[in-house]
Amino acid sequence: MREYPQSVLETENTVRDLKSKNHYFYLQQVDRIDGQYVYCDNRKMINLASYSYLGLLHHPDIDAYAKKAIDDFGTGTHGVRILAGTIPYHNELEKTIADFKKREAAIVYSSGYVTNLSAISTLFGRHDAVICDKYDHASIVDGCLLSGAELVRFNHNDLENLEKRLIQTQNHRSRCVLIDSVYSMDGDIAPIPEMIQLCRKYNAIFFVDEAHSLGVLGEKGTGVEEYFNCYGEIDILMGTLSKVIPSMGGYITADETLISHLKHRSRSFVFSAALTPANTAAATASFRVIQKETWRVHKLKENIEYFTSILRDQGFNLLNSQTAIIPLIIPDEEKTWQVCRFMQDKDIFVLPVVPPAVPPNTSRLRMNVSSEMTKEDMDYVIQTIFDANKVFQIL
Ligand SMILES: Cc1ncc(COP(=O)(O)O)c(C=O)c1O
């Protein structure tokens, strides 16, 4: 047998251990998705693990436009954007994003992860400082590491600590504060207006990842700038086309000068294939649907309010979640696995998150609410959590 690095064997042991306890929930196959339900092992389950916050998957306008793009251009572009890979659908998507976000221009990449990796490492380098919230998404951190800039972390949503970091890094060539608008494990919202003030005071660039605020924050679901009424005050907005938008890809939107720089210099734009026609068209159509069907955004808010208020009233710990990502904290890791199995056995598709993905003693079930969930769905989930509490004492 080949001698693999120790880490390979450690993974094998971890997987074997979880499987032996019936706690292995990784890569579960979903056979069919039907709105807020998934079918696994011939069972219909309420889906609490999806980012389809507004239920746009299989929206007829989105599917139709994706199919038209395949009819027009086939399934691939056979190239990078700079070598005959740019089709009208790409330009249309970038214009749609820029208009939706009230910005001058946009660039799309092949995923949200690649967007952060590529944009951050193109914009910053050895003499700069990149200042990240401790809970920033891995793709932001990886982009910072790849950039070669000094990576400085501040405590989660802690403005005093951020100011300290800004003071500490005053001698760097340029500084950038990079945050998630909505945190993907806790569902809380960053204090963006105060951060804008700090960035101004210390002449730092402000970069905000909107993976979980697009379609969620603001009356029209256009994101953080609408929510905080701070249009144009964030320097760089990033988002993905794979969460609320049922497609694949990511974007940066900002002023023309910055986007032009990224289009000429970012390596994953220059050296990696263009988004497929269908993905591109689906994303464009999705932005239009969000604009047209604002009732989806309102319904999502109602569902979040209903679901979280009942659980909070009963004393369950949902941290400071204010959005569609709702963590049910079960500090004991073993119990988290057990409650997850209990809920899945009751046809609720929910998944656990345990350390080191989250801080010690904050293991959780990560529940995502969508606009499609009915009151009956939510009541069933809530009752099942109450039942789980009777068995496992998670309060
Ligand atoms: C905050 C945040 N940024 C970026 C990404 C990466 O996006 P994608 O899945 O499109 O690669 C994610 C994905 O989970 C995310 O949560």
C-alpha cells in the first residue's frame, strides 16, 4: 500500500468512526428536489439544508432562458473569455448585475469561491494588509493568503477590535477590510454602516461578500446597501450565483476602473474557461425574477420571523441570527449528531456543523428557511425540535 501523508489516514479514521456510530451525514444523495422538499432513499423530506432562499429553482422563466442559451450556443464556450469565450449572455449578465446593484460595472467568475480567491489576490499584494473578521468565509481567507498581503484578523463583528487593527496597519501600502454581510454559520448581519465610517477614517478599502444577503436583505432583496440605505458607500461588492440564484458562478461589482483591472489581470478570468451559456442565462433571468417577484422576499421574512420567534420564545439558542440561516446551538457535539439523526429519521433534511468548522462548544444544526416553506412545514420542524428536546435535553 502506498504511504500517504498522515492527514489521509486521519480522514479515513474519522470517517470510519462516524460511520460506525451512524453519524455520517456527508455527501448524502438527494434523488429529487421539489420546492422545499427533497427525496432521499424514497422518502420525502423537508429541506432545511438548501440555499434556495427564494425558491427559484425550476422557476419557468429561469429554466426557459437557460434552455434558450443552450439552443443558441450549446453547452459550453470552448474557451476563456478573452479568447472567443465571451458571448452576449456574459455581457448581458454583467450589465444586469451592475444595474441590480447600482454599480458601474461587474465581472463574473466560475464560482463564488473562485471570485474571492481571484479578485482578492489580484487586488492586493506583499506590501498591503488584508483585515478580516474571524468568521469570514474560507474563500475570503484563501484569497487573502494567496495575495501575499499581511493577513490580520479582528474579533467577530467587533468594531473596537477592527479599529485597533486599522491603527496597527497604518504603515502598509494599502489596507482592505473584508467581511461577509451575513455570516454563513451564524446568520447574523455585519455592522456595515459603522464599518464604512471606520474604513473612511483610516483610508481603507471596504470589501463585502454578499453570498447570503442577496435576495434576503432589503425590502426588494437587493442586499446590504438597500438594507442599510448606504448605496455606493461600499467599495467592492462580491456575490455568488449559486445560493439564492439557482446557477453557478460569482461576481464582483464596483466602479469601471476596478472591474477593468480585474478583467485584464485576474488569473482565473484570463486563464480559466468562461461560464457556460445556460449558467449565465439562468443567472440573468434570476435577477429579473427577484426584481419582479418581490413577494418572495416578503414571504421569506415572514417565515424567518415565524420560525425563529417560536423557537426563541421556548428558550432555544439561535445565536444572533436575523436572516435565513438559523443555527440551533447544541453545545454538546455528541448530542448534535444524535439530534441530527433524530430529525432526519423524522423526514427533516438538516445537517450538523461541529468544531473545528465552528468554535468549541457551539456545535449546531444549521437550518435554512426558505420562502417556499409553509406554516405546516415549519410547525412540523418546530414540533420535532420540541420532541428532540424531550429526548436529548438540548435546552
Ligand atoms: C460567504 C460565502 N462566500 C463565498 C462562498 C462561495 O460561493 P460558491 O459556493 O458560489 O463557490 C460561499 C459558499 O458557501 C459563502 O458562504
